Amino acid sequence: MAFEVTARSSVRTWARATGGLYVLYMAASVLADALAHIGMGDEEQVYLAITTNPSSFRLGLLVAFASGLLFLLTAWGLYVLLRRLNGELSLLFLLLNAVGVAVQCASLLALVAALHAADPAAGGLNGFTDAQAAALSHLAIGVYKTGFVAAQLFFGAWLFPLGYLVYRSGMLPRVLGVLLIADGCAEMIWLVQAIVLPTHPEIRVPGTFVSLLAEVGLALWLLIRAVRIVDSGPDAPQVVAPSTQDG
């Protein structure tokens, strides 16, 4: 039997839980970057994190994996909320998010290899000089960075059907739908910049602000404002609308 959220209190609780998961995902991403420069750090920053504080790096790696799970659960929560509007598009953004999470988590495995190459306590590389081990570690970090960027193809694409549904649903402010679609464009620009113009990171800076407005805005709206239910008749399906009276 398909999982449904229909009761008035259940919809509000589900929306807030989804917003909470989204906020936790963002917090985990920030923490992983703070602990190990996993995310926005460059290759040298990641290598220094491995060699100067491997324990902190291991913790950051664990948090990075957890952030992937939190993001997937967030997408599932949004799928449950929005699939009554359009099941096909809701399934599409869920699948795109899932593939993005899979690609990103797979890229994190390269950091395990980098850790083993650079940290003697992790096993090291017998028969390799320090310079050779460092070179292999940098190579693995480069593979991770490429995988991280590749995941943005799917993390950008999922925002288009999501933004469209948010815009058309009436559940949330239309401006959030517009911002989510703009965020999808920004992610695609980041992907092209990172692969084609890697020496010009300034190209993606404007898109970073769009991403913050769109995704933080969606997460906080769900967490704080939630949704309310408007009954359209005793036997008619319930319609979800934005909460404007209560918090």
C-alpha cells in the first residue's frame, strides 16, 4: 500500500520534518567542510586536512556520508508532499536526487584512498616514498573533486521539476519555485565552469547566493511555517495551501 499523508496534523508534521531534515543536511554539509574541507575545499586544503589532523578528517568524512543520507531523506519527504500534484515529476526529482547522492557518496570513497595513501596510521603504502604517497593522495583527491562536481549535474537537474511543482502547487510561495529553478541554472553553470573553466571560480559566485536564497528559504519555510489544509468538500481530496496564520 502506498504511503500517504492526508490528515491535517500529519501533513503539517510531515512538512516540518522535511524542513528539519533539509536544515540538518545543510548543517552537516557545513560541518564536513569545517572539519575536513569536504565540499568546497580545494585539493591542497583537503590534503592538509588529511595530513595535519587525520582524526578530524575522518569525522568530517563520516559527516559527509551522513549528509548524503539526510539529503535523500529530504527529497523523499518532498516527494511525499508533492506527488499528489504530479506523480511523474515528483518521482523524477526524487530519482535525480538519488543519483546525485549516489555519485557524491561514490566520490567520497576516493578520499578513503587519499587517507590511506597520506596517513601512515591508516596503513600507508609500503614501498612508496613520501613523495610518491603524497602524489597518489593528491590524485585520489582530484578524482573526488571531479566526482563532486559531476554530482551537481543531478543536483541541478532535480531542482527544475521541484521548482516547477513548488511554483504551481500553491503550497509554498511562488517566489521559492522561481528561485529553485534559478538555482538549478546556477548549478549547471557551476558544473560547466568547474570542468571547462576551472581557473575561473568567480563565475559561480552569483549562483551561490541564489542557492542560499532558494534552498535555505525552502527549508526554513517548511520547518517554521509548515502547511495548512483546506478542505474542498467532505469527500473531495484535501488540498495543501501555505500557512499564513500560524507558525
